[in-house]
Amino acid sequence: MELRCPECASPEVEPDPQEGDEARRCANCGARFPRDSAFVSVLEAEAYRGDVTPPQLFAFNPTLAEMELRKGDGAITTINPYSDADELHRLLDGAQAARIIESVRHGLRLPALDL
């Protein structure tokens, strides 16, 4: 496991010549600390990851997707390697209209991209 700063979790940890052999300094935030406190535990890493994970904006309903695909003429169809951007946009719009893809927050919508 690589050394990380206990203050900001930055991997920019370097020896601190002012404090001795076992001292470290964070080049990111400037914190000084003993080398043995620089390790990040698995629990700390998981907790940190949870803090930076963005909130879910959209939900996918695989049951509805499977039903629509089985219809054959439903809101969505299978695509092939030759599908163009217009077909992908129609599938995205169809998936949203059939509530296969729904926004978690009211009013959010996946926009069609100009490719």
C-alpha cells in the first residue's frame, strides 16, 4: 500500500529532511507526520471512497428492458456494430419514455448529444 497523507489522503508524501529519517511531509497540503501514521487502512479507504462517490442520478430497470427487447417492436431494440448516432439517440429516448431509464431526481433527463 502506498504512503498517503493522513490529513488530505494525497499520495504526494516525501521525506521531511527537517524532522529526521522517519518523518514525512505532504507536498499537497504541507502536513508533517511520522512515517508510521501515513498508511491508509482499508476501512479508511472505503470510507473515503464513499464520500467521493457521486449520488446516483439515473436508475436502470433491467426487467422492463428485457420485456421491451422481447417484444421485438418495443421502445428499445438491440443494436449492431453498424448502428449510427441517430439510432442510439432514438434508443435512449425510447428507454426514457418507457421508464427503462429513469431519473432519480425529478426533472433530470439524459440529453441527446450532437455527434
